[in-house]
Amino acid sequence: MRGRRGERLQWLKNNLASGGVVHLSNAAEQCGVSQMTIRRDVDASRGELLLLAGRIFISDSLQSMSAYDLDAEKDSHLGIKQRLCAYAADSIRADDTIFIDCGSTLVHLIGALDRDLPLTVVTYALNVANAVSRLPNARLLLYGGLYHSSSQSFSGEHASDALKRIGINKAFISAAGVHIERGVSCFNFHEVAPKRAALEAAQQKILIADASKIDRVRPAFFADWDQFDTFITSRIEDDEARFPATKTGQPSVVQL
């Protein structure tokens, strides 16, 4: 492909060669064209490039990326996940309404709670719902729809709208990728809508992910880094380089 479009496509491919993503807005700014022009460029790439949730990436990087499977992940970093969730559980108070995301990490939040604590738990994850059902004083709101066995979670067109109407005190969110510039992401696109709805509804937004997720970019972007109040993670090396001093409007980082 020749001309300016060819030059822009080559620029995109060069910047995506490492398997990361490029923001649509950044691509338009760097190339000196409108976002609509970049969209047309991606359409003209004959499937080599994909545009999803405002991010551009090479289609082969999505196909080669290992799929997330909860059963395979549940024993990974088990002790770390339990420690992170034990810390997070200390912030939960009687009669709170909390949102608990899906995945292999946050199910441990239930085990760290006082069993007699009265609270309401909102989730779209079957493994979380099963754990909550064993708490004597917990009220469970489970949003259903199409079941996804890989993540043991549900997706439905009305669930996100319903979540936005609930008064959530604290939203505990998991992620497969945490990157300061490129945002917070996961593997499964069906998780994007409920995560965003919970973040919109919650008073406090807490991101929980072990340090292996830091500087990773996954295909399904769902939030910018500064949308969270707190990031709870395991201790990392060279944390000054990865996480500069917290500024106003950025989440506080807790390393355990």
C-alpha cells in the first residue's frame, strides 16, 4: 500500500511490533490526522490490525495470546492472592455493599471476611457467588446471562445497566494487565462492561492484582490507571521506576 496511508500503517506496525497496543487518539495525534482517518487505515489493513475499545493492536498478537482459564490460574500465586485479599478485607465494614469481580484472585476476599459480618455482595462471577452463599449474614446479588466457563462468569445486556443503579460502597476489581500509560486490561471482552459499570457506580475503587500483572497489556482494556483509588499488589523490584510517586488523582499503591 502506497502513499500517506501506507506510511501511517507502517508507523502503526512498527509501534505494535513488540506486541503492545497504540491508543487511537495517540495514533491520530502522532500522524497528524483525525481518529476517523486512523479507523479507515485500520479497516484498510485487511485484518492485519484490529481496533478494539479505542486500542489498536496486531491481530496475530490476540490469536497467539494464551487464553485465560480460571481452573488453570486458581493455584497460581495462591499465597500472594490470599495475602492481598486479607489486606483488602480489612476495609470492609458492616452493612457495606461491595462489588467483587470475577477471576482467581478475588474469590479469596470472601474467605478473609468475618463470617458474621452483615453485608451485600454484588457479582457476576459464579465462584464468588458460591463462596458468598455460605456466609450466614451476606445478601447476594448475582447478575446472570450467558455463562462463560473459562472465567466462571456471566454476561448479559441488562446486567451493566442494573449495576449502575446500585449504590456500591467499594468495588474490588481484578486485572490481567496493569500499565500506567496503557491502562488496566483483561483477557475476556465480556468482562469489560460489568467492570466499567461497577467502577462508575462505586464510591471507592480498589484494584487488586499481583505484581506479575504489572507492565502487562491484555486485549480487553476496561479502565485508565487513574480511575482507581487504591492498587493493592505484591512487592515489586524497582518500584520507583514502575510507579512514580503518587500524584493527585492517581491511586495509592500498597505493596505487600
